[in-house]
Amino acid sequence: MRLESTESISVRLARAEDYEAIAALHNADNEPHFQASLEQLQKSDTKNTSGGRTVAIQNGRVVGTLEFWLWAEVEAYRIGIHTVQGAIGANAATQLIVDLERRITNAKRLLATVRSDFLSGAQHLQSGFSEVFRSFGANLELANFDSGRVSHLETDLLEQGIRIIPRSEWLAPDADAQLEAIQLEDNADIPSYEPVVTNEMDFKTRKLLEPFWVALSGDECVGFVSLDGKPDQPVIHFDSSAVSRSQRNRGIGLALAARAVAWAKTQGFAEVNDGGAKSNPAHIKILERLGFELEPDWVTYEKVLG
């Protein structure tokens, strides 16, 4: 049996001539709808002003690549590694991590996120990384969504004194403050590996007209949902959603999500996507009731430096 050679691997910053091999490694690790051309990867790397890309070279051939970018708010570098298979790839991953740790001085840890069905090829996770967080993705093909099946949800809420209306029709003077309070409450209740950072949800400056809905008890907001997408694209995404802590388990979140999905179908979108923390089973249950299909988990690993 011929053994693979794992000797003479060197690491350097990526060059223009490396991107054909970089693209091949990237695409081998991703499903068909996550493929990227070498031009797309070059353009993405050019925009990455807080990091860079290195390659592992053996006998003049690119056998691994590492993209890294600084997440300054949490003093961490996010990384993405793709290598050839086998012992050469495992050694390339190790060398790429060692090189990166020599390069960086302004971070306390490395974070790598890998989809669970690709974990067998993530050799770099053997070098001191530990699992810290799981998230999920979900999608719903709108051709399979029957809005009549969930039309009773809003009627049921009305009997409880709760109505769902577009955000543009809710004119309360403290509307932005109410929305932000619910969002911050929701953030605090969903466990995450991330330290608390400044809230980026600026309700005052974002264009929150359509598609955005609120659930109201009187003139008090008890929940909201919004979508994000472009009319000329086939897929639209859940942007944000939350229900006030005191109003949960009443069907508000399910009714809001159903309203958003029904709207997306009437607008001609083909698919709705969503995702979130795997530790949020209530939200996952809502998606499953609406017919969403869950994708394999995304697993985040952390390596503490120093």
C-alpha cells in the first residue's frame, strides 16, 4: 500500500494564480447551490479588509486554503478552511492554523462553522477546537404551502383580543421603542455562544413598511415578524421575529410566521428560508408546522488562543 506524503507543506498568502485551485477546493466542500467561481472568490477576498486568505502548498500544488476575517466586537477571527482529502489535507489544515496563529495578534480565539454533514472533512477541528454552538437552516417551497390550512390562526387570535396588521398601519408614537424592547428580550432568552454586543436593530432608520407585520393587543405590540428579499429574486428570507415573553405559547409566533409566508406566496416568491439557534425549539416547531424542511445543523467550534 502506497502511503501519502505529508512532508514539505508550506503556507503563504494567496496569489492570483492560486484561485483556480482555491475555487476547486471550495466547491468540492459545498453543495451545488453554494458553488463559487474563482472570480467571485477573488472579489469576496478583495472586500475582506479585516482579514485575508492563505494557501498550503506541496510540490507546487495548492492542497489547502484558509480564509480569515476579524470579528472585532468579540475579539475573534472567523475562519473557513478547505483542503484536499486524506493525510495531506489533514497536515495542510494543521499548517494553515499554525501559520494563522503566528499572523494574528488582536484576537483571543478562532471560530469555525461547519455543516454537520461535512464534519468528516474538517480536519482542522482536531487541533484544539471544541463545539460551542449549533444553528439550523430551514426552507419552504411555496408551491407546497396551503395558506387555507393556517387561515384560522389569526381568527383564533382575534378571539383573544390580538390582531395582526402591517407595520405601516401601526402609528403608536413609541412604536420603535416597543419593537426594540421585544427584540432585546428575545435576544436575552435565546442561548448563544456570542457575547452581548451593541444592538444593531435600528428600527428608526430601517425601512420597516413591507414585508413587516406586528401583533397588537390594543395598541401594545406583543410580537412581530419581517422578511428580507428582492422582488426579482426567487427566494425571500425571514429577517427577524420575536414575541413578548409574557405573551408566548398563545400561537402568536405561528400566526405571524404564517402571515409572512402567505404574503410571500402571493408576491410570487418560490421559496422562503429561515434559520436560528438550535437551542430555540419553539421557533423550530413553528417552522415545522408550516411545512419547512430543516437542513443539517451548522456547528460552530472555538479555539481559545494564548
